[in-house]
Amino acid sequence: MELKPRSADWEQRVRKSFEAQAFMEHLGARMVHLEPGAVDLELSMRPELTQQHGFFHAGATSSIADSAAGYAALTLFADGTGVLTTEYKINLLNPAAQPTLVARGRVLKPGRTLTIAQADVYGLSDDTQVHVATGLFTLMSVAGMKD
């Protein structure tokens, strides 16, 4: 399925919006892949992102999954609209003990108001990739919101 942005400057809008998101900056998330309907975010392990057993906290894992899905949706939205998550379900599949997480957000079904996206989160190390979480997201295009 070829996904077509409704904005001529979709890439600049998405990057600007991501840079303005204080929570992603607080976590240390980085946008490492961007194309229409697809966004990948990476997060490096730091002690303040872990839970009591030393794994990435589920909140950090879920947060980058949500943002990857949301920004994947935003790549397709029209000018003058913003994105809000209206619902999501995430399954935590394996402990995230690797030094880096990558959340790969992909639009499954674009829509004018509601878009459905998926995000898969992988723990990356030098020689392994472990599927640590998968989620399904409903994103809403909201008119009049700042990107």
C-alpha cells in the first residue's frame, strides 16, 4: 500500500513537532527513520529509564511506541492538523535488557479523522534483535492544533 502525505512539507512538520515534544527529549528519544506512514524512534538505556530489575521500564517502552505510531500517522495528515492518540493496546513480549530500543511505527489504515497504526519495539544489541513489545494505536487528526 502506497501512503501519500496530504501536506507538501510533511517531513519538516513531523521533525519540527518531534523536536518540540519535551517528553521525548526528556527520555532521550531520537528519530532515526522517517517516510510517509513510517517513523522509527530509538532510545538508549540509562538507569533512570529502568525498573527495579534493570530492564527498560514499560512506561518508556510504551511511550516510544506511542510516539512512533503517532508520528507515522502525522506524516499523512493535512496542514493545520495535529495528532492525538485516542486509544492503544500494547503487549510486552520480552524483557527489554538490550542497550537500545527502537520503536517502528507504521500506519496500517489511514483516515481523514482516525488512523490506525502499529508499533513494534525491538531491543537491539551488537548481535541480537529481540521483539520486546507490539502495540495497536488509534490516532486522531485534530484541526487547528499546532503541529
